[in-house]
Amino acid sequence: MSGHSKWATTKHKKAVIDAKRGKLFAKLIKNIEVAARMGGADLDGNPTLYDAVQKAKKSSVPNKNIDSAIKRGAGLEAGGADYQTIMYEGYGPNGVAVLIECLTDNRNRAASEVRVAMTRNGGSMADPGSVSYLFNRKGVVIVPKNGLTEDDVLGAVLDAGAEEVNDLGESFEVISEATDLVPVRKALQEAGIDYDSADANFLPTMQVELDEEGARKIFKLIDALEDSDDVQNVFANFDVPDEIMEKVEA
């Protein structure tokens, strides 16, 4: 989920401890399987797999589940599904643009679940290309502060291709081109800086500012979409001012 970075980091913390833990685990395992199928089981030679494994470990997925997913994906163990990545586009309440990234072994089921979640929560589907032009694919690394300053982080990642470092309150967000995600992550590791997540995300080029009612509606829609096992990520071009965010979270 991206669009309001503070919301994303709040959700990231909640996701680890909330009731959807099983669902989160399943999505992380699926990412590992797909990465292993695409690039093999060697973590050093497959940066996508490395990041998928790191993310799973940070969310407390047991090591045996991770190892099993790598083996299934790489064809070393039976039972791997043939997952496809599909992007759906649509509009949420208040004209918010929504990109829905699915990873599924059943195209029809994924399309049906996405459509139902959208229509029941004030959204509508859109033709391919009608929304995606409002987003750019970027590398996003979330770094917990842990006493670090913005200059510390910037100094570590600038030569690796980072474009900007944003202060999110309890953490920093490092933005780069998607192709520079691995060098940026490695630069942080070499500087001894821990990070929460490293992903290639779709970031909006323009945002729709929402009031409290609008924020509640869009979060309800995103929750409904993320409830589907086939939906891996939801990206939307909304922005919610901090004071309204606090009301919604309360």
C-alpha cells in the first residue's frame, strides 16, 4: 500500500501483529516462490528473492516455511503453483486512482474478487492504461530511525542512486529508480544501517487530498481489496493530512 507513506508504515507495523497475520504470511510466501521460480534458489545471485526472504523474516515468517517456499519455487520440491502477475486499474471514492497488483494461479477468480471489492466500496474498474500513467515505478526502502539523522542515511545512499530521503516521523523513506533498488539496499547494509523493507512500488506523480470522510472510504476500499488472497499490493494516489490521519486512526 502506498500513497500516504505514514499510513503505509503504520500498516506495516500493524500487519505484523494483527489478525491478518496468516494472510500476510501467505502473501510473503507467494512472493518467495515466484522470485525463486524466476531467478533460482541462490539468494546471492537473485536479489528479488533476497528481498522477498528479508521481508518475510522481518515479519516473523518461520524459516522452515521460507526454505520450503524457495524449494517449491525453484522446482526442488513438489507443490509449486503457476502464479501470474496481473495489474488491474480503477478509481476509488473521490476520484482516487487505484492500481491493484495481483499474484494469482486463477485469473478469473482474481478479476472477480477485485471487481466485487471495488464495486461494493464505491470504486469502479478502469481500462488498462487509464490510471497507470499517473504512477512511476520506484524503489522504496523504509529505514527505521534508531538514532540516525537524515544526513546519515543520505550519505550512505547518495552514490548508489538514491533520489531523495523523506522523513516519515519514526522512519526514513529512501526513493530511487526501481533499477537502483538493489544498489541502494546494499549501500545501506555496507554502512551498517538496518532497513524495514525494500520494494519496487508504484508512486503517484500527483495526489488527491482527502478529508476525514474521504480517507475512511479509501482505507475501507483498500482493506477490502487486500483481503483477497490474490491481491499482493494496492497503490493509490491519495494524500491525507497528518491531523486527519490522527482522527482516522483514533
